[in-house]
Amino acid sequence: MTSKVTEESLGYEQARDELIEVVRRLEAGGTTLEESLALWERGEELAKVCRRWLDGARARLDAALAEEEDEGSAVEAGGDGE
């Protein structure tokens, strides 16, 4: 339904908003089996995009926190000898 390029170019908010719309349409019903399957597949793709964004954000936070912790340890180790 969607190319890899389009998936990769979606920002988190765009993917999340489209996923919300897909869920709304599925919950509302009134679609054919084929349409429902296509919506479900699109929802799965969008959920993966969101998960990749969230995983990337978590990795960035973990790296920033580790860097901050390392800097704090270096200051504490170097500051006691004076």
C-alpha cells in the first residue's frame, strides 16, 4: 500500500495521526473485508514507523544520560585531589 520511501519520510507525529485515523475507521466499521485488511496492514506499517521513532528517541536519551553521568563521574574524581 505504501512504499518504503514514504514510510521512512514520515515523522512520528504524522505516522501517529494517520494510525489514529486508521484505527478510527476500523472501529467505525462499514468497510469491506478487503478494505479492512488494507487498513489493518497500513496500521501495522504505521505502528512500526512509530516504534522506530520511539526506539530512536529512547536511544538518544540513554546516550545523553550516559554522557551526563560520565561527565559527572569525571568531575567528582578530579575534584577531590586539591
